[in-house]
Amino acid sequence: MDSLSPITACHIADLANEDTPQLYVTCGRGPRSTLRTLRHGLE
């Protein structure tokens, strides 16, 4: 798993209507920042 440091914002919601909430996280700074969706379980 890639590093999520630094986490700048976090929101928990079921926006994909999967009956399980997902964790939406913004990570990084400046042009290297990312928006990631974390789900429970292994892929």
C-alpha cells in the first residue's frame, strides 16, 4: 500500500451506493496531491 502521508482531509460516505461506506481521503501537497478512495477488505 502506498503512503497516505500527509492526509489533509477525510470524508466517510457511501457515494457509490455499495451499502458499505467508503473513506475518501486527500493526500499530499501541491501538484503531487491525490484523492483516494479506500474500501474495507482486500483486493
